[in-house]
Amino acid sequence: MEHTYKYAWIIPFLPFPVTMLIGFGLLLIPAATKNIRRMWAFPSILMLSIAMVFSANLSIQQINGNFIYQYLWSWTVNNDFSLEFGHLIDPLTSIMSILITTVGIMVLIYSDNYMSHDQGYLRFFAYMSFFNTSMLGLVTSSNLIQIYIFWELVGMCSYLLIGFWFTRPIAASACQKAFVTNRIGDFGLLLGILGLYWITGSLEFRDLFEIVNNLVHNNGVDSLFATLCASFLFVGAVAKSAQFPLHIWLPDAMEGPTPISALIHAATMVAAGIFLVARLLPLFIVIPYIMNLISLIGVITVLLGATLALAQRDIKRSLAYSTMSQLGYIMLALGIGSYRAALFHLITHAYSKALLFLGSGSIIHSMEPIVGYSPDKSQNMVLMGGLTKYVPITRITFLLGTLSLCGIPPLACFWSKDEILNDSWLYSPIFAIIASFTTGLTAFYMFRMYLLTFDGHLRIHFQNYSTTKNSSFYSISLWGKEAPKAVNRNLLLSTLSTTNKNNKVSFFSKDTYQIDDNVKNGIRYFSTYFKNKYTYTYPHESDNTMLFPLLGLVLFTFFVGSIGIHFDPGVIDIDFDLLSKWLTPSTNFFHPNSNDSSDWYDFLKNAVFSVSIALLGLFIASILYGSVYSSLQNLDLVNSFVKKGPKRILLDQVKNVIYNWSYNRGYIDIFYTKIFTVGIRRLAELIPFFDRHIIDGITNGVGVACFFIGEGIKYMGGGRISSYLFLYLSYVSIFLLIFLFFIL
């Protein structure tokens, strides 16, 4: 068994050869490499599958053996300085490894079809394999400097993948925004690492935790400096996991391909920040101020992410804010010391969110041929609706992922989120109230998303059914299937009619855009037109290679919650709590303040409360966005609550404030733009002006003044030495008098 642990270092490097082979192939034999490009998906999936099997084997051994293994070898030794690299295998590493590999395999299978007609197919799989390598290297790292190396590689891969379609200005801007925002966190992380090395003289986790613990308890280190170093470490996690106030990069990261969004939000980029806080929790837990800061940032992010998701029209951006909110739950759990609940929710949320993102990709894939290959249209939920009969499998999987994220039993996120809520009540009632209220908001915006996408009728109509020979689709889709080459583009472009002159989307209605009667005729026309050539119509269900990962993730969404179910035998004998057995060595070493509730009655009482709030959110969303109330003008139920008059005016004002706050991202991006972007540019413009007119002006002024003084003195000379001596003695006398005056 020790032999197996010793060679666990190969786990992160298993996907790496695929990146190298694709890279060398594109450089040396590009034509041959591109001709067999679809074959490269197989080695990518195969190598990551081997890593998954290896990770699962290590996890089984850990569950049975309950111990932590660390293997190190020296890299640099110089006098008092020694730097060792290696790998650390503990429950946290095992959990993250299995999470990364399982989600990564599903995403790679999905991507094979999703990216099949994209010209950057090979580049995509090269980036993906390197992304998985970097993340696996991060979670198996044995010290802070090794974590920092892979931390930067993860950031680099995310930059490349978010800007994958870099020819789009908006995608190029999004990857730059993610890069710059994460540089703030990375700089803070580097400062924290250097500060801790100065305090402890070590970068190894076990030594670091023991030394800091002893120094803090014996007052051997300045508490302010230790708190500052720990805060810098936490800044790195804040940026990576999109916590407030460094969350602004996450929604714009949706400009990358949808499989990348699934991987970033489920198991890689944002999970890296959570992993860092979980890994350093023994360090943070001896500094109470840091734990308070973590919980405070977590609860702010929980509420902010939920409110910003309420009125979003882009399906991926709405899911991005949902990820932000759910990561806030995990950060809140870590801040209150609930280590087990945090990791539990990290697992359940990862599979549910991967399911939702891949489901959104299937939806986008079905909408693209209708609205055109534009993210502004294909991802806009206002243009969707009525997709249930066209994409039934995607609809069922998306519904299950939605209900899981809402916390509806017996799906996965119910068990973990309910545990976080229980622990938050024991820590702070205020935090618990905010977290519980956000549960209702989560149910509202998630079910709103589902209803806007699948309920009612398709909210677009077609015009100009005449075909022309010169007008056709671009044959290479950016996201999926090859579009029919003979279809008139004007035939498929949608036009929108709205009751709102400003073309805005109502906060309370999905049908501001009116439904045209030609929808069914248009779809029937396409079905007839392609009857002899194509087996699908528009919108259409995705291929099996895209549906298989969805069905696989549904199984995880159903059953992964069972690993954390635990009740004391008595009233009922249920003990599936594999997670606690898994975490035993970590909890013994880290000593987190996890407050596990194992009483059946208390569990039911708390579960009824949280589920009731979630059901209330679902009910309100179904009323405001259901097909019964499909028009803003026909919201009789809402109108009946408040009669016309001052109360109705107040309701409209509140509604507009909430909508504008959510749709404009809480005005945070605008604030950053005006304060930082515009401010820095103006400062950059001011500095050259100061340099040119002040610094250079003083220098040039002295030269000009000397020139004119010299010219003036030149004409004062008469050639008589006695006059010069008289002036000289006069000046000396004046200076002596002034000098004596100040002395006396």
C-alpha cells in the first residue's frame, strides 16, 4: 500500500502527455494531426480515466486505513534553506482528485461532440488536458510554493480557455478581466506565503501548522502580522473562488465554450480557492479574526450572488451567479469551522452545477440554428420557451439539477446545504437568517430559469421563407453541429416584438416578447424542408455523446448525497456516512469545529424549515413566470394583492429597484470601471503632464533663467576693477549683516 502511495505523483501528470503530443503534432506535422483530430479525444478521456481509477483506489485505501501519507524529495538545498517537492495524500486530496477526474471525464466526452465542428478542436483538448493536469497538481501539492506554481498554471489555463474564441472582442476582454482580477489575488497569495516563511522558516503544511499554532499560543509572533499574512492568503482564495469583492470576472468568463464553463464552475478554477481555504484551515482556525472574515465574506457572497441572478437574461450568466452564491455557502461553512459540511456541499454542488452547465450547452446547441450563432441570442432565455417537446431529455436532466440546487430532497444538494444551515444557526443567527433567506432566492431564480427556458411557447417567430442561392449558413458552428448549407440565413433569423418601447425585459414576466402565430408553421416548414436530408428539426435534441454525460451526472446528482447521510441508531438506523469515515484523519489533524447534527428529530425540524422556504421560492417563480401568467398585462393575481394607488406605485418602485440592481450586477462593475479603470487612466494621463510641464518645466526654467541673468549681467560690466571690488564688498557686507541679524 505504501508503494501505491509513493507513486501517486503520477496522477496529475497522466493527462499531460496528451497536451504535449497535440502541441508537437501541430508544430511538426500539422496536416496529419488535423486529419485525425477526432481521435485525440480518446487519449484525453483515457488518461483522465486512469487518473480517476488511481484516485479512487487511493480513496478506498484511505477509508479503510484512515491515515495521511506524504512523500517528499529535495529539490534545492542551500545552507539553511531547503525546498522539497512531493505529494500529500489525505482525504481532502482524494475528494478533490475524484471530483476533478469524474467531472473532467464527463466534460471531455461532452466536448467531443460539442466542439466537433470548431476549428480550434485540437487546441481545445490540449488546453483541457493541461487544465486538468494543473488542477490535479494543485490538490496533490505538499507545500505552499508548489501550490503557488500550479495555482498560476490553473490561472493561465483559465485565461486561455475563457478567451478561446479570442477573435471576439468580448471574449478577449473577458479573459483579460479574469486575468487582471486574479492577479490581485495571486499577489496577495504570494505576499502571504513570503510572510509565513519569514515567521516559520518552513513551507510544508504540517510544519507550518504546528509552528504557527505554537507561536500564536505562546505569543511568539506579533498577532497583527500573523493576521495580515493569513489575510493575504485568503485574498488569493477570494479572487480564485469569485468571492465578493473580486467576483466580477466570473460572469464574463461565460464567453468561453460551455464545457469550459462547466469545468471551471464545478471542479477546477473556482474550486481551487475553496481547496486553498480548506487546506489552510488549521492555520486560519488559530486566528479568530480570519475565521470571522471568511464567514463574513461567505455570507455576503451568498446573498449578493443570489440577488444578482434574479433578473439575468443570459442562461450561463445566471448559472455563474448561482455558482458564486453556492461557493459563498461553502466559504461560510469553512468560516464557521464546519469543515465536513463545506466539503460535502463542494461535492454535491460540483455535480449538480456541471449537470446544469452541460444542460445549458445542450439548450444553446438547440437554439443556435434558429437565432444565429451569437451568444447574445442563443444564450438569451427571453428568446427561448416551450423547449420541453423539442429537448425532453435535456429538460428532465436540467429540472433535476435545478431541484437539487434548490435544496429539494432527496437530491444531493439538499443534504449538504441543510447541514450548512444547521451549523450556521449554531454559529450566528444573523448569518443563518441570511443563508436561509437566500435558499428561497435560489429556488426562485433557478426555477425562473427553468420556466423561461422550457415552459410556455417558443418566443420567436420566423420571416422571409423565400430561399436564395447566395445566402447560407457558415458551415462551421462555434458550438456544435454543422448547420445545413442550403438554408437561407434570413429564413432562420428571428425578430422580436415587444410591448416595451425601451425593449427591456420585465422582472416579473417571461413574455414581454410576444409569441407569434407563425412559430409552429415555421418549425413545421423546417421539418418538411429537411425531411429527406436531415433527421432533426429545430430546435432539436442533442446527440447521444452529449446526452450521455448528462445522464451520468444525473446519477451523481441523485446518489452522491448519500455519502453524507448519518443518523444515530434508535428511531431509525441509517448510517451511510461514508464522508465522515473518509474525513477521519483530516478531522483528527485539523480539529475543525464541525457541528454535525445526527438527531433524527432535529434533522426533520430543520429540513422542514429549509425545504419550506425553497418551496415558497418555487411557488412564487411558478406564479410570476408560469404559462398561466404569461404576460405582464395579465398578472391579475399580482394586481389583486395591491390596488391602484400609492401602494401600487410603491410596489412598482420596489420592483424596478430590484430589477435594476440585479440586471446591472449591483452596479459593482460600473463602480469599478469609474473608480479604477477610468481613475487609473486619468492618473496615467496626469503623470505625463506633470512630468512634461512640472519636472521638465523646472529644469528648463532654471536654464532659461540662468541664460537671461547672464545676459543681463553681461551689460553691467564697465571694465573698472575698483567698481567690481566695491560691488563685491557691498554684497559681502549685506550678507554679513543678514547673517548677524539672524544669529543675534
